Amino acid sequence: MNAQDFNDLDSLFVDRDLDNYSIRIFTNFKVNKFSIKDDDDKAKFVPNNRYGLGLGFANRKIIVDVAVNIKNPNKNKTSRFDLQGSTIIKDQNYVKLYTQVYKGFNAKNNFDEPTEFRDDIRSVSIGLNFLHTFTPIEFSYSLLKAGLPEKNDRTIFVTGGVGVFAGFDYFSSDSSLLSETTQLYFNEEGNIKRYQSVSLGAMGGVMSYFKLPYGITATLNFMPGIGFAAKKVTITDDQYYPSNPMLYKLDFLLGLNYNFDRFYVSLTYNNDLNSTQLGHGNSYLLNLTKAKLALGYKLGRAKKQ
């Protein structure tokens, strides 16, 4: 969901020009995965049925896509609620929101123990990223993703900004996340049953837009951040509060769009990494990934060649 200005609601949502609309089919990839690591060993938890297929429509102001999750009957099911969106408000404020609730993960590792599906592992991630740019953002993500032309004639646009991020992160299992065989590779404090944290921090970033040959446009965003997290770890028979509050964040996005006649193809890839220490030589990494490939058809009058 992407918007340029909230001052005039009628002009924002009511677009009566059919030339500004398109219908689209798309496939997407969404995953919330996390890992626990010591100096040498890593246990990671990855959900199943990560792909979706859907329909949507787009115009200059907003994109609405609705997808159905594709489930493999030969794999165990991961239950999920996954909502992510971004918008640009008043030309200089980039906002990203996400809420992800997952249950059921494949427990993998890097020390050759068998992979096991755990339907008792749950994960909740809620977050906000806000970036205020130094200069107005002279392009719209809606235009890029909807295959519509930009109003300006610049071939390259780059701007920077500063902002904040906030988040809530939680995972748990009925017993330890580690099985009887994998917990032997970690110390006692790595035998985690529940983790929760609330984080707040500052971030900077660079947002860019490029007009390439043959009707191709591209965007590249890079937003690192550093902050503090209040963390609580519950192990099998005890709990503790990690003394190191630092949390490191990296959010980047790559987008490509190709226009040809009344059709367009749009590809976006976004990765949001969050890393922090759990104490006792253990670290935690949360990886939120989203990718989408859309094929759109522009409505309205046919354009003369």
C-alpha cells in the first residue's frame, strides 16, 4: 500500500481516470525465520508453505493485492498471519509496518543432525520503520509497482534520511527449541524455551530511483539501524535477562519494473535483518523476507504506437 499525500482524501482515493488503473496477477514469497548461534554451531527455524498466488488492482495512489497461500500436501503445514505494508506520507516520510504470527517450523542446523518439523514452535514479530528524508521523495512506489510513468524526467534520484524503528519479538515452544540431540551442541543457556523483547532505535538510510534503458526502472533502498532491546530469555528450568541491550538492524529493498505496451512486470525483494546477543556466547538473528513478482494489464484507452 503506497500513498503520496494524505491532505486531500478525495484526490488520494478517488481516481476517476481509467488510464491510471491496472489489474494484476502475482506470486509472492514471505518468510519469518530465526536462528540461534554460538561460536561454531547454529540452529535455525524455517516455516513451510512460503509461497502465495493472488490477484489485485493498482492505480497511482494505492495497490491492493490479495493472495492465497500455496500449501504442499507432502509437507507439514505452517499456520500464519502475515501482513506487511509501506507508504510515503507528505513526500518526505517513508513508513513500513509489519505484523507476523507463525506456528510450525522446520528445525534445521549446520552440524548434520536430521531436520525435524516442530508444530509447537510459535513466533510473533511486530514492527515499525520510519525514515524522514532530507529532500522530497520525487517518485512513488505505487507508480513503479503499477507500471505507470513518472511525472519527472530525471533518470537518477538519490536521497538520504534519518528515522527510528520499534519492534516486539517473541518465540516459544512447549519444551526447548532444541531437540535432545541438537541441545548437546549448545551450552545450558542456549537451551531456550521462550524469548521476548521490545526494541527501540535510530536508523539512517538511502533511497534511490533509476530509469534504465528499454523501459526498465529500478529502486534500491538501504536502511541500517542500531538500538536497544529489553530482552527476557526462559530456559528449561530458569530465566534470565541478557545484559547486552544492543540490537543491530538492516533493511534493504530492491525493485525492478519493465513496461511494454499495456503490460508491465514488477519484481520487488525486501529483507529485514535484526541481530542481538542472548548472553553466554549465544546470539539471535531474525530474518524477515518478502518478494513479489507481478504481471499487470493497464486499463483505459489503448496507446498509439
